[in-house]
Amino acid sequence: MSPRLPRVTGAQLMHALYRGGWQVKRQTGGHVQLAHLERPGLVTLPLHSGETLKEWIVKSVLKQAGLTVEDLKELL
């Protein structure tokens, strides 16, 4: 059985990614793109004032960042 995803807001997820070495590259409206110095690609993250992110959005962000659910729980 796969581990359960935590319920997080965009700000909480951005803070966790920041702790993992991701930095804000640019922001357009309610979406932020993060870049990592050692990993290729960008991670796009919605930041909508206090809204809890849907499960599919969290899964998409983790896939873009190359992280697992366990990695996310450690960073939170």
C-alpha cells in the first residue's frame, strides 16, 4: 500500500520544497516556478491563499520535483 499524502496548502508545500533546496525562479499570478541547483527542470506550484491542494496537484508537484511521499513528509 502506498503511503498517504499529507493535506497541505501551496505555501506549506513551497516551504517544504525550499527546505529541500528549491528556490523561486519566477512567479506569474498565483503560480510559482521553483528551480533546484542540482536537479534539472522546474516545478510549478499554485499558491492560492490558504487553499488546501488537491491530491492530484500534490502528486504532480512531487513528480516534477522527483520526490516521494516519504521525502515530502521529512521536509514538512
